[in-house]
Amino acid sequence: AGFAEGYRVQFADKKGLAIRNGAVFSQIVFARDNATHAMTIPYGHADLLLGVDMLEAVRAVDSQEPFRVASSQRTAVVVNTDRAPTVRMLMGLDAFDPVMLEKTLRSVSRPGGYAGHPISSLCERLFGTKLYANITMLGVAYQLGHIPVSLDSIKTGIQKTIRADFKKNLRAFNLGRKLVTNPELFAEKKQGRTLARTVREKAMYLNMRTVGKRRALRPERPLPGAKRRLPDTRLARGYKHLVYTTLRACRELDKETMRDIAVRIYDLIQWGGLRSARRYVSRIRRVFLADDERHGFAATRAVVWQLAKLMLIKDEFYVARLLTSFEKLRRDRQRYNVNLANGDRIRYKRVFHPRIFGRQVDLPLPHWSLYVVRQFWWLRRLMPFFRRDERRLLRWYEGIVDAFAYDTDAEYSRQLELFQCVEPVRGYAEYRWPKMEAARSRGEQLRRACAAEAPVRASAE
């Protein structure tokens, strides 16, 4: 497009690693033939910064970096605000705040020259993939007047350079333009699922067959001469009863917390049946009865999250259930645009990495074997040393929840901090285990502090 408009176009690429271990960026210079220009963009002289990756865009404007190209007097910024995790973030070793990154980019853009949109999620929602995020951002920048070429030149450039997928790329480019002119058309409608709708959906999933067909809505066809067998809806009825009785006892909670409780009861039923769900709700009700509305039921909300996280141990049985759940299959069909009516199918290839005698091995398994593995969840009760560290941490945390009591606001704050001490326990097993020890050590310190305050309170009384 630049060549068609009579520009001299030069590129300066900086290569990196595709797995996000290093920075990847390019500099593009447009200049007239009679103009003298540098091969690369001088410090702070960029007219436009296109940030496909928000983190790399901030690195490009950092004053401590040698390639700072943006300035608050000259540069317009178009950035994709979707979060792209690095390898260290996936391992739980690093994190960044997108709000702070966006604030930094606003500070280095010229007045009225900043445009940030969640481009990747928009493309995934409309095209089923994030691959068109870059050309969609190009459409945003063009519509905002930041690219000095004509529309015909850009269309011709897209057609000549991307011949195999020209129509989709042109649609992505026009999507970016439409995002500027009519942003309300692409606002994702957050319907905020109601509590009743959530319970209905989860109950319906509990009525599904193992292979994903509906049991409650489509009863089995009886054999000739046999009685018609009604669908087994015991789990769904037990789930509804457990949810409504629990929420009726905790009716002062806000709607969002109630919905969180309903979802976690469903997850625990999937993990270990109604027995695990009852074990969970009994402690939720115990904490709620001892909690206080003056504190916004902060202790109850903390236990709702943290207790469920510790109980939902992602062992081999639960992972097999998650990978074969009806929700997972439906998400995959939507993501990859699979239409079963047209004969489309998805084939899964599974490779697990268990540790055998301290060594990690690659173990390929057929997808159908996961349906078998998920049925043997009851073996947890027969293996006392299976996931022993996770079980030990859970029992310790349940003891903290059972001992919840306070008299003053200071004690309540200390108890709340004690409930939240396991919040960092997340990530893969190799990274979660050290966090478990650190969380328990921190929790024991808080327990000793609470115990030291108890004699003082007793003597004062």
C-alpha cells in the first residue's frame, strides 16, 4: 500500500521467540523519495505505535530501553488490551496489571491519540480465532486517520500479499474500521447469568450421559417387551436441594456470592459426589452463622473461594472428567466452528506427563480412556497416600474454618487474613507444592497470633 502511494518503505525487524520468551517488534518507515530519513525510527519520533501485545508495547515506550519510539507530543497508540500471558506468568512466577500498562501507554500518546480495544477476544468471538487481530488493528488505525495511504491501496495490498485468505482478512480490516465508527455494535452483552439460570444449567449438565447426550430430556428407548426406564435425575435433584437449602440459610449474601456457591457445589458434585458438596456447604453455613454483616460477610466470601479451591484437587480422575465434560465439548465445538449436522468431527489426542519413580514420562492415551478413568473417582477413598500433601493442607484449612470465632474488629481482620493465606496456592504441581508450605507457615503464624490474643481477652472479661 505504501509503495502504491509513492512512499519509500523500509523495515527494521527485531526477531524473538514465538513462545513469548523474548520481544518481537518491527519498525516501518514511510518517506518520500526526495526526503532524507533514517533507516530506523529515532528516539521518540514514531507517529504510530501498533501494539498487538500490550506488554511489548509498553516495553517499546520504556525510557530505560534503547528503542523507545513514542513521545507524548507526536505518537498515536493503537493497542490490543487483551492479556497475553508470558511463560513465567503461566508458571505462576510473574504477573502484570493490564490497567497499569494501559495507563502507561496513555501517558506516552499524544492528546486524543490513544485507542485500546480487546481485539484478540473480539476476533475469537467473531472469527473463531485470534489470528486476525493484527489486521483488525490495522483497520482501527486506518479509520482513525493514522495511516497515510488510501483505502484502495490497502485493499490492493491485502489482496496481493494474502491471496489465499483475502476475504477473511479484508473482513477483519473492515471490522477494525467499524469498531471505530460503531463501537456499540461489538459491545459484548454481559447478561450476568441469574442465579436461577445457573442452577438450571448445572442441573441439566448433571442429567447428561457420560458420552454427552441428554438423559433427562431424552430417555432411553426401551427394548421390546421391557418397561420404559425413566431418566435418573437423583444428582440433579440432590444438587438443587443442596443449593436452595444452603442459599436459604445464607439469604443475606449478595447475588454474586450466591452464584459462586451454586457453581462450586456443582463442581464438588462432579469431583466427589453429593458427599463432598455437603462437606463444603456445612462449613459455609458454619462460617456464615458466625459472620457479621458489618464486615460485608468478607469471611464467608473468602471461605467460599478458598475452601472450594483446596477441595477440588485436580487429580487424574477429576482432570479426566474436566476433559470429557459436556461443557468442554460444547466450548470446543463453538470455538472451532464444528457443526455436527454437516458431518464435522473433533478428534482428540491426549498425552499425559505422570511422574513414575521420580521421573516425568510422556504417556499417550486414547481419548476414550478418559471416560473410563473418570468413573474410578471412588478409588480416592481406598488410597490414603494419594495426593497426601493436598489432603493434609485441606484438613488443616478445615480446622481453621471450624474454629472461626472473634470478638473485636481486629480479631476479625486477623481471621480474614488467615482464611486468605492459601490464596497464592495455584499453578502446576511443581510450583504449587512450595506455595502450600509457605501458605501453611504463614497460617500457623497467624494462628499463634490469634491464640496469643485469646488469654488477654479472657483476663479482660
